[in-house]
Amino acid sequence: MSDHDEDNSLYEKPLEFMQSIANTGGYCDGQAIIPSADGDHYDCWCSCGEWRIEAPSTEEGLRAARIHTGSVPA
């Protein structure tokens, strides 16, 4: 028996993880905070398709994502 559960997303390869999020359709299963092409800000979005913002830093992007998902108060 394996030391980890094969269905656990923590053990998925990045492509598998992204494909599983892409197939959820409307749920807040994954958020992304990545540098913009021009390097001036961070583009942030959620797999639900209802949330997309620009943030000045990764910290602000993560804070906004947590507020969006309800894991921290606004």
C-alpha cells in the first residue's frame, strides 16, 4: 500500500491539479495569483469564474482570495 492517498490533491502533479480545477465548473476550488505580463501587478482569479482582480503584491492577492472564498472575514 502507498504512503499517500492517490486521490489526495496534495500529491497530484501540477497539470492534473489544474485539469481537476478546470473541470469543477463554478466552484471556488482553486485561486491563482500570478505576476502580470508587464510585471506591474499580480493577476488573481478563481476557478468559479466570478472573481478576477489585479493586486499590487502576492500578499494582497492571497488576502483577497481568502476573502473571496470566505476563509477569512472581509
